[in-house]
Amino acid sequence: MTADLTVDRDRCMGSGQCTFYAPHTFDLDDLSIAVVLDGGGDAAADVAMAINVCPTRAIVRTAGTEGNA
């Protein structure tokens, strides 16, 4: 699941919305930029919410994985 997600580090503003909705999938690094955690562990709906609430749309799901958050 998490291998299908990437964060565009140039777009991420570090709002932390992704970490609020999917704390086992996303974290903020030392520069307050979102990173995808190995293993995930959040429900697909929570990961989808994290993607949708990102204010800069920095979280990208790899093509061909729709419906598999």
C-alpha cells in the first residue's frame, strides 16, 4: 500500500493534515515535509482522506492503484 504513495517534497508545505488523518502512513521529517512510512497500517478510507485534505495536493498515488489506498 505505502509503496503506491509518494509525496512531492517541492509542493508539501508541512501542514500535517496527512499525519492527522493517517498517522501510521505519514509523518513529518526534520524539515516538516511529509514522508510515507513503511508498512502503513491506516484504513484505506483514512489514507484517502489524508490525500484529499492535503492543501497543496503533494501526496500522489501511483497510477493504477485507484481504490487501493
